[in-house]
Amino acid sequence: VRSLRDRGFEIGSHTVNHVDLGQVSGEQAEAEIVLSGERLRQELGTDVHLFSYPYGQPHHITEANRELVRRAGYRCCLSAHGGSVSPRTDPFTIRREPISVWYTSAYQFGFEVLFR
């Protein structure tokens, strides 16, 4: 992770134990969300502004946990289910395409996104 950061990648948080935030709530969810960011800050010596939901499908994301992400000080959070993002998209509902070893090149990934 340090090597990626040193090469210019921005590192985001993803919970401490890769829990399903569609199943975990309350204090347990808050600890997973907050402590993962704190650990990264300690290890990397930099602020952590991004959060990505483990599993990331709609049923893995609750509004209560989205609010915990917001209150924890993250600037945005990402899902792992595709969709469009516009300048008006709420930064706490950003959709993204999951990356898989199935994609053999950037071109293949691009065609997959275009023709859905």
C-alpha cells in the first residue's frame, strides 16, 4: 500500500475486516468505518478521504451506514455496481465498475462498459 501511495495512487478505506455493511450496523459498522481510516492514516502518514464499500452492491449499502461514512470525515464513497456519474452525483453515492481479472486489457473493459 505504501508503494502504491508513493507511485501517486490515492489510498482509500474499505473497513477493518471487510464486513458486509448491508448486514452490519450501529457501533460495529461505525468501528469498521472509522478505525480502518485511522489505521491507514497512521500507517501512511496522510489523510484518507475515500471510502469504498466491501462487496459494493446495492444490498450491501444502507443509508444509516452511508451516514456513518459521511460523519467519519470521508469526502466520498464508492460502490461496486456500475452506473453513470454526473457533476450532480452525490459524492456518497458514486457508482463504479468492479475490476476483475476477467478483463484482459483496458480496451476490453472499455467495450464492456460501453455496451451494457
